[in-house]
Amino acid sequence: MENIIGRVEEIALLSKLLVSEEAELLAVYGRRRVGKTFLIRNVFQKQLIFEFSGIHNATLTQQMENFSEVLAKVSGSLPLAKPATWMQAFKILTDYLTPIIQKQKKVVFFDEFPWINTPRSGFMQAFENFWNTWASRQKNLVVVICGSAASWMIQKVINNRGGLHNRVTRKIRLLPFTVGETELFLKSRKINLDRYQVLQLYMVMGGIPQYLKEIEKGESAIQAIDRICFTKDGL
């Protein structure tokens, strides 16, 4: 596991899921680039057996093709025939998972969950059916759903009034780094600045790891801010 700065409470919660004696459905949400995917991949790297990420603005056909390719890759089989519906896709996924989770706790990860739910695709209904009729009965299964569209995740998943009503067993709202965590992150990258400069960077970058990665060793805070925010090729 890569060195993770902060996230102490989140790591403790994720670790509890691996020793839980029942199925777990975890919803993770927070703004883009805050480190949600990094956290899940690193804490669950030994248990993660299927990871599928939605494609932004993709059609149902494109999402299905992506699903088939990912499942074929992790199962080591030839490319599968593209499912016609999400119901069929989850049936195939169930067949793949069943023998693997017999003896050990394993993790299934759906990243960018809101993007998978394309209009009139039937994805949410199929996922609800997958969880309610099969996954929720598998004591060795953790299903993680993750999304950057926080309002969508809260409305459609956490406060769901349909098939997922009160089905989420755990939730994590991942926040940006604190000022102290920002300082630790920079030091982990061999960037040693006084705390006034750390505070300047924090006020500009907002404690977002992806932006803090852009800061280079040897730069002052002002130099980094100028390059990242005000040059024509700045992030």
C-alpha cells in the first residue's frame, strides 16, 4: 500500500469492512481530485477483484462494451459478448464473483457511479436488484460505489427512496486535506516550506492532492502559484 497522508478515520472504517461478518455496501463521495479512488485502491489492493469505472457522457452501448472488456480482463477469459441489458451484465458479474468469495472477503468497486447511470439505461434498477437479491446475502462481499457528483450520490444513493432505501451500510464523505495534512503531504514529497508558505498554498489549492502534486521541489509558494495558476499551460 502506498503511503497515505491523513485519512485515519476513513482507513479505520475501510479496515472494519474487511472483518465484518456480513455484506457491506459502502458509498464514497466528495469533490473531484480529492483522492477517493486512490484511497479505495490502496486500502483494498489485495482484496479488490473487480473495478469498473463509468465513462463520462458515454452511451449505454459504450458503457456495456467497457464492462465486458473489464470483466474479460479480470477473469482472464476471451472478450465476452456485450450484454444487452444491465440485468444481464449483473448476472454475468454474479457468476464471476460467486466462486471467488466463498472463503475470503473480497471487494467490488464501481467508480464514477453516476456516470454509469445513463438515461433510460435501467442501470439503477439492475444494481438495486443485484444488491437486494444476491450481493446483500454474501457475507464475504464488500461493494463500493464512488462518485464525484456529491449531490447525485446523496440524492440517488444515500437518501434513495426506492430499491436502495436504507441499503447503504457505510458512507464516507472524503474531504480535502487540512492545513496540517497539506504540510505532511508536501513533506512526503521532499518539499519543505515554512508554514506561512504552506498556508498560502492551502488557500489557493484548497487541500486538493491532485493540485498539490503540481508543486515542485525548490519552488517557493509564490513561484508555484504563479506557474500553476497564471501561466498559459498551468493546471
